[in-house]
Amino acid sequence: MAKKSRIKSMPFLVKGFSGKKFLSGELPVRGAKNFALKAQAASILFGGDVVLRNMPLIEDVFKMNDLLSSLGVAVDRIGNRSFRFKSPRNLETNLNTDAAKLFRASIVLTGPILAREGRVSFSHPGGCVIGKRPIDVFLDAFQKMGAKARSFKKSYLLEADKLHGADIFLKLPSVTATETLMMTAVLVKGVTILRNCACEPEIVSLAEFLNSFGADIKGAGTHTIVVKGGRLLKNGFFKIPPDRIEAGSFAVVAALCGKNLRIKNCDPSQMMAVLRALEDAGVNIEFDKDALLIKTPRVLKPVDIKTREYPGFATDLQAPFSVLLTQAAGRSLLFETVFENRLGYLSDLNRMGANILVCDPHRAVINGPTKLRGRDMESPDLRAGLAFLTAAMVAEGDSVINNIYNIDRGYEKVEERLNAVGAEIKRI
Ligand code: EPZ
């Protein structure tokens, strides 16, 4: 049974500030969740110790640690934000545990286990509220590398005496498929070419991490990645870079509630799409090397948003940004191109007083500005959860947000950091 969450996930009671600007001070950004999870998984590509620093202390990181432990990896916390990983000679090859089922990111372990042990079994990663999350891109690629795939009612079994290099065109620029196959290819003898890859910064960081300890990966960050592989890496260590999605979420919070808010430990060069959208809405942004100072105009302008693969507007920032669009004076068009079911939360914003017309599973029209009223809400996924937290701070009156386990999955103690700059959020 998956360990229960370590963080008490009681509901949040959030004070609404009726549209006033009240946040001021410094808001620190933590290490990138969507890199940390892959770096943890990458530890099974090494024969020796791997140390990861500046890890975000979030539920998903602890879940990945549990998963790795269940495979036989020794996981030790050696500092507040540092963990050491040491794989056994032979890894457990069964990812059918409850922990893996609830956890889409567990998919990145499949290829490396298959390459190391010649087999892996895993349950079909459950869909979630944002979409059915198929894995056809993964299965197609593993078969091209020589694996035999058998699917059972609830799980898959992949077997391969020896995987071989291949030239693989990904049907979709899937982020975790790109990462999984890049990691798998590190252990596969020969040359693997991956085409139509995702270009997210986390993929570049993963290649940088692996290359600094003996891997030979070229092209990460472009649509074509070439890997020359065939042996375990020795030892490694890496510092997790800042979370561009958390930083982007905080930039939106600052635009709505910031009096004089500085977001620090971030990398603005990875946030250009959302910062550009904020500037189009009339927000004034001062850049430092690793910080942003956000100044809000009296009136926000409407902005049309279309989510795209990186470097386009990140789908993970669609929900937080929609809250800002409810406060913009005019009509904004929202077009979610990446997931087929990631607009569900908009009906909750309407129940708070927003004026949003959902046209189809991908598109909505948001009219503003509208006064939001606090209410009881249920966080459906971590990014919509952050959006509800933002809307609750903008609203008139208090709100209760339930199921904040979702928020704790991706934002480390977010209420402590927001309260430190003027918010009033309590776990009740
Ligand atoms: C990663 O998910 C992120 N998760 C997501 O962040 C992020 O929203 C997403 O990339 C897009 O940027 C992690 O890195 C752990 P995809 P991933 O495969 O890799 C379809 C968050 O909030 N697809 O790029 O699972 C898929 O259904 C999370 O931190 C297939 O059809 O996303 C989706 O519509 C949410 N077949 C599209 O591709 C496949 O085999 C893009 O998904 C794989 C994906």
C-alpha cells in the first residue's frame, strides 16, 4: 500500500482580499518538480552513488523515493534538500505497486529497468483529471528497440534479452517519453536517434546531468536527440535547477495580488512565454539574473492564450493564468492544445463569479473583470489547485480549498511561503 502522504493535507482556509494588492517581500522558488522526479529515476542508470541537491520537499518526490526503495534502491536523506541514491546489483522489475499506479511520473522508470534487467512489468498509468494519458508513444519505441510487449487486463509486461539502438520518430513530442527513451538509450549498446522530441528545459538539464558523468547525449533541447549508449554510469551528483512552473505560477499571483513582490531563485530565461503574456496584459516586470520584480497595473488587459510545447505557453500555467484573465478588462480566448480535458476547473471559477464560456474540451472564452466571491472548492489537480488558491486570495470573503494533497504534490509548503509575504492561509 502506498505510504500515506507525509504532509498533513487538511483543507486550506484562505482569506480573500477583494482584489486588493497585499503581497510584498520575497517569494523563494524551489527546485523543479518535473526535473527532480526524472533525476531520481535516472539514479538507476548508475552503478554507484548519486547525490541530488536542492530537491523540492514535495509529495511526488517522497513518492518517487518510495518507488525507488521498492525496487531495491537505497535512498538516504543526507541534508535538508539532499538525497543519496544507490542501486542494487539487480533491481526489482515489478512496478505494479499502488505507489506506481497513482503516479504518472513512475512511467520514466520503465525503460531504464527494462534496459538494466531485461524485463519490466507495470500497470497502465492511471489517467487523471486532465486526460486519459495514453502510453502508445512509449510502447512503440520500446518495441522498435527490440522489446516484446504483452498487455494484460491491468498491466503491461515488457521483455528484451538485449535492447538495441534504433531510429525512432515519436508520434507526439511527449515530455516523459522523450526523457524515458533518452535515459533508456544510455544503457543500450549502439546509437539511438529520437526524432520529434519535446524540448523542455528539464530535458536539457537531464542530458547535462547524465553527460557530466559519462553519457553521450547530443541534441537535448532540440527535436532530435542522438544517444550513444551501452554501459552503466559510475557515480553522479547534481543540483536541481529552479522550478519554472512554480515561478510562473507565482508571477501570476504577483500580478494579481502583489504590492511589491520579488520572486527569487528563478530563471526568467525559461519563462519567456508566460512573462510575455503578463506584459501583454499590462504587467510591468523587472528582471534580475535569478529574480523577478512584478508591478501590477490598475487595469489588466485581456490576452489570448494558446498552450504549446516548450518554448510556447506551458499547459501547466494555463489554470493559474486563467484566474488573471477573469480580472482583465475584456474578452480573452483560452486554447488548451496539449491535454484533452484540462478545463474542468473553469466551472468552479464561474461558481465564484467569473464569466467564462467553455466552448469545447480545448477552448474557453473568459470575460472580465468580474468580482470573485470566496467559496468551498475541491482541488482537482495540482495546477488547478494553485489556481483556486490564487482565486481565493483575489476573492471577497474567505474560501475553503479541499483535497490540497494535490497542491502539496507540486508546491512545497506553499502556504508558509505565501503567508510570509502577506497572505492569510491556514490548514484547518
Ligand atoms: C509532462 O507530462 C509533465 N509531467 C506535465 O506536468 C506537463 O503538463 C506535460 O509534460 C506537458 O508539458 C511530468 O513531467 C512528470 P506529455 P507528460 O507526454 O510527459 C499525449 C504537472 O502538473 N500522449 O508531454 O505525461 C498526452 O496524453 C504535470 O506537473 C500520448 O497520447 O505529458 C498529452 O495529451 C501535469 N501518448 C500529450 O501527449 C503517449 O504515449 C502531451 O503529454 C504520451 C503522451
